[in-house]
Amino acid sequence: MSSAPLSPDGPGRNRFEISKLDLFYGDFQALKSVEMSVRDRMITALIGPSGCGKSTLLRCLNRMNDLIHGTRIQGKVLLDGQDIYHASTDVTNLRKRVGMVFQRPNPFPLSLYNNVVYGLRVAGVHSRKELDEIVERSLRAAWLWDVVSDRLDHSALELPLDQQQRLCVARLLAVQPEVILMDEPCSALDPIATMKIEELMLELKKEYTIIIVTHNMQQAARVSDFTGYMLLGEMIEFGGTKDIFTRPSNKLTDDYITGKYG
Ligand SMILES: Nc1ncnc2c1ncn2[C@@H]1O[C@H](COP(=O)(O)OP(=O)(O)OP(=O)(O)O)[C@@H](O)[C@H]1O
Ligand SMILES: [Mg+2]
């Protein structure tokens, strides 16, 4: 956790500005007038009980919900002041800028090397020298290089789960995103592997803006600078992590963090 007192209204640049965001799956409203801002190179955590809309909100930030049939959205999601839902948005480029790591590691059934270079090849990078350099840089940044550098031709599926998750981070870093969305990235991992991913997140935030969904309140308290508490599709409270966990201003937040919810 950062030691400096932080508030969503304090200094620093906002990357995302989300206002009055509603999302419907058919007739069902999963997000209700959500307001949130996401600060550059900080970790923002979304917490709240199952089904409250955390993953839905995360998916709004790189338009992954577009892929779900029957979704409808109202309100604004600005990235660096630009409305990402505007008709002129290049969605492929948006998803490159705002990448995602999922709950279960999802490496492709390919070699480690080919996993990391996958997005680059799709983007037309074919120089072996360039790819080699990016593979090393990305695996180093994901703290995996020293572990796997001698077996880049092995299948990614042979790796233990936490290394698979770090490989997925490396695959993302290879295409140079600006924002990293993580939807419960540690939920399939044991406590030691979880700690490694948390350390990695703290390292990555020097260069990247990170938004993490987590069920683990200790994790949110340990790694994040800002926290949003959601309930039934609403953003009940959003603020500096220390404030949310030590002096929440909403009774509902207090009930949740003290375990009185439900
Ligand atoms: N594809 C979908 N179609 C219809 N309803 C959906 C869809 N995805 C999610 N929902 C509903 O939207 C609400 C929010 O779901 P979401 O997955 O965003 O919650 P969550 O906070 O991420 O939950 P969890 O902690 O269990 O992952 C839930 O009521 C869920 O049933
Ligand atoms: Mg979810």
C-alpha cells in the first residue's frame, strides 16, 4: 500500500473517468449509474459480494462486454478524455492498450515462446531478433525469465499455475499495454503463488495502471491504492484504500469489510 495519503480528488492524472454508467444484460440491469475514476500508475481494487457487477464493470473498460450478446450500455467511459464507446473507437487498439488477465491462467497450448509472441505476430512483427528481445524483456518483467529461459520451446501447459499466470502477464506486456485489468488473478493460486503475483503487481504499477477485482479483502488492502466497494450493481463507495478499510463513510461498506454482510 502506498504510504502517501491518497484521495480520488488528489493530485495525479486520471486514466479512466467513468460516469453514470449503466449496463444491461437484456432486461437485467447489472450496473447502475456507476461513477469511478482510475488513477495513472496506481492499483485500483474492486471488491464486493458475488454477482455485484465487478467483472461486468472491469469488462466495460476494454469493451469486452461487446462480445456478450444482448448487452446495452449507457453513460460514459473516458480513457484519457476519449469516449471509448464512441463509434470512431478502434476496439482492437483499445484492447491492446487495455489488456486483461483472467481468473484462471489461460495460456495457449503452444510453447512458452509462441505464447509471448502471439499478439506481436498477429500485429505483423516477424523479425526473429525483435521477437527474441521482446520475449526476454516481457518474461523478465513478469519475473519468469530466470525460471524458464532454458525451456522456451516447452509447452506452456507444463508450467505450474502461478507461472502460467505470470506467462499470461508476459504475453500481455509483450504488446505494451497501458492499463492491465485483472479479474481475480489469484483465485486459482495457493498463498505463496498469490504473494508472488501481488509482488509482481506492485512492481508493474511503476509502469502500468492496474485495476484488480478480488474477493480477498486482505489482498485489496495490501496491494491497492484505491478501492471501490460494489453492491447489487452500484458503486457504494470509492476512495483511498486506507480510508475504505479504516474509516468507510458508508454503513454498507463498513458492514462488508467487518464481515457483517449477508
Ligand atoms: N452474460 C451474462 N448474461 C446475463 N447476466 C449476466 C451475465 N454476466 C453476468 N450477469 C449477471 O450480472 C450480475 C453481475 O455479474 P458479474 O459477473 O459482473 O459479478 P461479479 O461481481 O464479478 O461476481 P463474482 O464475484 O461471482 O465473479 C450478476 O447478477 C450476473 O448473474
Ligand atoms: Mg466476477
